[in-house]
Amino acid sequence: MSENLTITAPENLPKTRLDKFLADSFPDYSRNQFIHLIEAGAVQIVGQENLSLSPDDKVISGATYTIIPPEPTEPDPEPENIPLDIIYEDNDLLVVNKPAGLVVHPGAGNWTGTLVNALLYHCGDSLSGINGVKRPGIVHRIDKDTSGLLVVAKNDRAHVGLAKQFEVHSIQRIYDAFVWGLTPESGRIEGNIGRSSVNRQKMTIVKVGGKPAVTHFERINAYGILASHIKCHLETGRTHQIRVHMTSIKHPLIGDELYGSAPKTAPENIRFFPRQALHAGLLGFIHPITQKQMLFEAPIPEDLKQLKSDLEKI
């Protein structure tokens, strides 16, 4: 939030929590954002500026509330001059074609050299802040060794608008994948995905708990019975979803050592492909500010083109 807001509560307003009242009054911002602002002292009642407010306080009928967001603080990640393939950019968001090998967000073992570090450098002062922090709004992620398209918010309004679309699964996402074996011509895979109790690095289909996940796939090409090129359409976006779902039907991704193994009969240049053969090639959404339909495509990168060429020679 980069602007001051003012709202006067109606007379005879039924008992309503302050955080809910503000979120209902300003739908461009989330309730969690207002909780954060109230707790930070950024919400005040005109004429009672010294009064400390809480998110669960009841709104006072006829009172005028002001929201004065604090200046964004500097983020922990440092800007780094890392080249980026920017497909689209405006004042509110950008779409980037992430290369394989680039981690999206800083974390244990990857505190530097990430997409976030690169975006901080690229965007500079064009970031108005997400929840009061100068950082890009990462609405969704793709794995380090997956390539392809990501949309990133540059301000709170864009972040909330995009997050809502991901929440209701209205984002269009299609992936190219090269998998072992001859798949059916098309199919639908459904199964809740949760953390494996055996290997905490892996996700798995679980009978109890987890998050609902649905993947549709269509075979684009077959390379004998050794491998297939498929397009995967995601209804949901769970961690490792395509990798887990394709493994569950005995067609793990080529190069995915975590979830599958290569046939011993495969040629070495294919058997030892150095990453999971997965690319987020199409991304569609409604622009959260202009409400225009946005659709972006990124062709498979050179390493997958080479893999495709090697498979065609079999």
C-alpha cells in the first residue's frame, strides 16, 4: 500500500471488527494487510490519534479512520545484477521467463543469486512495496530446475489481485514435459498432494490430508515406447504437482532423479539429462489493475530442444 486512505463508518453500524470493516471498504487490499497495518499503528481515529487500536476492536459508528502506511523498509535480500528474460513489464507487474537452475526465492542454502535478488536490482524504485516491504510480490513459484514463465507483482494491489486468481484456480498454466514411457493420448490425474513421511524432500499423493490437485495432460509426440512429449494443464498449483502426478501413473519426468529413474536401455545422452524436463510455456491471467486478459508464451529452451532432437533420432 503506497497511498493514505480515509473512511468514515456509517451511523448505526452493526458491531463489526475493525480489520473486517477496512477490508470490506477497500477490496483492493486484503484483511491480512489491514491486520498488519493496525498492529503497526498505521490505522488511527481522527481526533483520537493517541488511541491504540487492535484488529478485533469494534468499529465506532460515525468515526473517521485514517490509514497512513509506513514507509517501506529495505528487504533482507540484496539487489544483484543477474540477467533476466523479461517478457512483459508495466507499472504493476512483470512476467519473466525463468531459466532452469535459478532459485525463485531466497532460502536455506540459497540466500543469494535468486530471482528475487535479480528482480530487486531490475525493478529498483519501481517497487512500491508488498505489505510495507520493498520486495517483488512472488505469487507463485516454479522449481529451481524447471524453466518458464512467472508473473510477479510490483505493488500491493497487483499482488492481492493476482493472489485471488491463483486462489480460485483461474490462472491458465500449460507446461511442456518430456516423460519416460508411452503415455495415453490424454488423461486427467487427481490426487491430494502432501509431504512424504519417508523422504521430506519429496511430495506424494496422500490418502488423508494434503491439498487437492488436478492435472490434465495431452500427448504431443511419442518416441517409440521409450518416452513421450506431453502438455500439462494445471487446475491447481501444488508443490511438485506435475512431477508427483506423472510419477503416480508410471511416467516420471526425464531427468527427475528425485521422483523416478531412467530405463537402463535409454541412450546415455537422454538417460543422464541434467534436470527435470519441464517448462512452464504458457501463462494466462486477468491483469489485476486494467482487467485486461493477458496471455504469454515462451518456447522450450535450448536444452529441451536438444533433448527433443535426441529423442527424435531414436
